[in-house]
Amino acid sequence: MFTGLIQRIGTVKRVSRGAGLVLEIAADEDWAKPLEEGESVAVNGVCLTVVKCDGSRFTADVLRETESRTGLAELVPGAKVNLERALRAGDAMGGHIVQGHVDCRGTIAAKTPKGRDFQLKVRCGRVLASQSVLKGSIAIDGVSLTISGLGDDWLAVDLIPTTAKETTLSSRRVGDSVNLEGDIVGKYVAKQAKAPGLTEETLQNAGFI
């Protein structure tokens, strides 16, 4: 599990496409505690397992399913990525619950300056939009953000200078693809809302409305 608070920016060092996609990535700054083989690291919001590691550099295999659902297959040597190590017991929970399981890819439709901040409008499809709520949470390329605008097939988020500086989102342009993971709570609520026998009356009797 992750929080969506990016800890390091990484650089893709090698991309292998033999029997399967393999990524070699190095954090631009050393970790306070060295990586360990077998631990999980979120790369642009995708949970990957460290197969090999040497200092700040690590190698990870990418499943075929992950290739098809995320933008990892498009990475090339030199590309910058957001990195976050898995949450450990006792760590501060500063963002929101992020599983590292990308729901879909979105496309940046607009990037609008707002004083010192800027807003990203992202086309996300109707399913993810229907599971999202205004002022709720969304992970974009692994970054925990608050939804500031919402439509039938899009959502918008605002970024403060710190988030722009410490993640790769400041370099994103209109037309770029991003990995999106919706709030797990919203997904469960959406599924239960479709359950047989669940009506406005039952929700009211249970005290939800």
C-alpha cells in the first residue's frame, strides 16, 4: 500500500523487451534506507517488485497485464518517473490509500496556470468519473491529489508549487497520457450501490442519507 506522496524522482536507465518488459531505474537522490530485493516500489503509480537492487538503482519486471493497462511500456531510457516505497507499519499516512493498481490511462486535456499554481484537466472515461467525487482523492502517475473539478468523463486537479517541483507532473503537457487510480473507497461504494435490494430506502434506514 502507498500514500501517493512521492519520495523521489527516478530516471529510467534501461528498458529490456525480451521475453517481457524489464525496467532498470535509479532514484535521482539516495534513499535514506537502501532498497531491498522483494520490496514494493510504486513507479508512476504502478506497484512493482524490486527484483535486483544496487544502491539507489533497481530492476523490476512488468506483467503483460500491467503493460496493457499503464504507460510503463512507453518509457524510454532517460525518462523521469515518480517513485514511492511501500507504506510500513507506523509510517505517517499523509496522502490517501493508494494500492498501486492503475484503473486506466487518462489524457491531459488542459493545463491552466492559476497564479502560482496550475490546474490539470484529465480525460478519464465515464467509469472512473462516476466513481469519483468533488474534493475526493485521485492518484495521477502515483501522486495523491484532490479533485477540484468533475464532469461525466473528466476530472480536474490543482497543483501547488511543491507538488509540481517534487513530481513529474510539472513537465506534463496537453495530450500526454497519465496513469490513474481512483479512490478504493469510492470503488467499493459504487459496487455496493449496484447490489440487489439496495435502495434509497435501505440507505436511509441504515443512516447513510
